[in-house]
Amino acid sequence: MVVGELDLVFHALADGTRRDIVRRVIDAEESVSALARHYPMSFAAVQKHVAVLERAALVTKVRRGREQVVHGELAGVRKAARLLDAYEELWRHRAAAIERILAEE
């Protein structure tokens, strides 16, 4: 992932509604109208959330007749998880280094 992609993923996952949408559509596809029924916001607002998730490659949207069906993108979610795991490892190493420095004093 390049920095622009990282920014898109972090921005997309920074919002609780978008995280919930990803969780729902990873389990089973849902139309945008069905998703909108889960949240106290307009259909247009849910569409905007889905668009943010699409730009981050966490979901895809396919037109099926009159409906737009949203699918979770496991590859995008896994890529985000690997990225977060790498950051966790980095910070664990830094915390351990700080502990060693403090123990020496």
C-alpha cells in the first residue's frame, strides 16, 4: 500500500458507521437501501459512506436491476489488517526499547 492508499483506508475506517457497513457486507451482501434501514440517516448519506469505502477498496458496489448491491472486499480488509498488524509490531518494539532504556537508568 502506498501512502495515498493508507490515507484512504484510515479515513474510511475512522468512522463507526463505515466500520459497521464493512462488517455487515463482509458477512453477506446488502443493497444500499437495505443498509440505509440500519442507520438513523438518509439514503444519500449511506451512499456517501459506501463511496468512501469503495475508494478505499474495502467494498465494491454492483448494480443489480434497480438496486445497488454492496459486497465486502476481503482482500482490502486483509490488507488493512496486515497494515495495522505492522504498526502494532512497530510500536511494540518501540515500547520494549523504551522499557530497556528506563531499566538501564
